[in-house]
Amino acid sequence: MSARQLNLFATRSPLFGLHVKVQTAKHCCYDIAVVWDGSGPHYGELRCRDCDAHRGWLSRSTATWLESIINKFGAPGEPIVIRRLPQ
Ligand SMILES: [Zn+2]
């Protein structure tokens, strides 16, 4: 196994695959996005659940906040609402 593969496993987050509600000025379908693995400096990427359009990036600080909520309250029954995102 290469170092790159090992690194991918090390950075895998339980947030990937989570559905979140995106409340920003720009709307898309039902405003539900799926958290995907990010690229470059971005921890995660939000893509529209229904049409796969890019909805924004998930910073490490926002990801840490989401993980703390899930660790405290368990996986949400309703999508967590995110209001501010770097585009
Ligand atoms: Zn959409």
C-alpha cells in the first residue's frame, strides 16, 4: 500500500456522505447537499443531492463543529442546517 493510500484512509471522515441543508442566497433544487471528500485546502465539498451541482466547501472548523454535534447528539434525523459557506 502506498503512502498516498494510507493518507487517504487517515483523513477519511465520518461526515462524508452526510446530508446537510444549505441555506444560502443561491438556491439549488431542495437545498440538500451531500458532504464529499474535499480537495486542496478544503476539508470537504458540498454537492447538491439532487443534481450534483457544487454548493460550497466545508472548512475544517465547520467539519469539527459538525463532528462535535454528531458525537454529542448522535447522527441527526433531519439534515443539519449550514448558513455560511465559502464558495
Ligand atoms: Zn441541485
